[in-house]
Amino acid sequence: MKLIVGLGNPGPKYRDTLHNVGFMTMDVLAARHGVVFETAPADALMARVRGVAGGLLLAKPLTFMNRSGAAVGDLLRFFKIPVEDLLVVVDEVALPAGHLRARPAGSAGGHNGLKSINGVLGTEQYARLRIGVGRGDPRRDLADHVLSAIPPDLRPVVDEAVVKAADAVECFARDGIEKTMQVFNAPPPGGRDSTSLPPRGEP
């Protein structure tokens, strides 16, 4: 079984914000496979998908972003899932809106959800899928950018990226992180491979 964790913040206030594209990806996968979220043996909601590569456990932590690691750690321990079968789906301001970037490991790059997971697990050696949401207006506070409602002109791009992210999750489950990188880390405009783009905080 693979544990797929989409990061976000719970509650209607945050539902349609860029910071919640991880939650949105989990919702797309649940709808696609006809499963519903239920309470979990952790501070999270979970849904089981049984027909994909040995099964997926979809999770949405309810701890708020900066404490995501607590739910992830509890789920890994309870279901005895090895960390190499974990994939975390997050937003990424350092990627152009709509672009995906999968990696087998790496630093948090300034993302508070990943920082929390790294701290709880004591390792950065787990797969992650970043969904580009862009930086927005550089004069605007970054937190305000990701925590405000998705702008109407960006909504189609985000919706398409979330569906692609759901496809990437299924690829990871079937074929592993390397294949996912080959298929979904599309080069952004200018031809630079998105695998070479540093996340926030990395040179």
C-alpha cells in the first residue's frame, strides 16, 4: 500500500486557496475511484483506493499546514507503511503555475508542511510532488498569495494541474518516482527542464 498525502489547511476558509492544491488532488483521486474520506487513526481524513497497484491510502491532514508531520508520522506507523511508499503532494511558488515537479527526496525548500514532515520523520528521503502555483505579484506578501482565493484567471490552470497531479500519483503508484519524473516533469517555457528548478530556499 502507498500512502499519498495531500497537504493543505482544513475548513471552508482555505478550501479554494493555492495552498490547498494538495487537498484538491486528493479530492480528484477520491472522486475518480468512487471512494469517500472518513476519519483516520490520526488527525486526518483518509480514503482507501483498492484498485491501483496494491492499493492507495489517500490522506488529508487536519493539523493545519505547519503541523502536517504529526498526521503523516501517525499514519505511517499505524499502517506500517515504509517511508519509500510515501508521496506528499504540495503547492510550490517557485514553479510556474500549472507545472509539476516530482522528486524522490529533497529539502523542504521553505515549505512549512514539508518542514514539519521532515522534522517528524527525521529524514528528507521520501517522494514529493510539487504543483506550481507561481509567485504572483512580487510586491504582494507570499503568505497572502497562497492563502487567498484562487484568482479567476488562474483557476483553469490550477484545475488542469490538479488533474495532472492525480495522474502523476497513479503513475507513482504503478511505476515509481523515476517514471513519474520522466513523464510529468515537463520543461517550462524556455526549455529548461523543471527537474532543474530549485525549490524555495535552495540555490
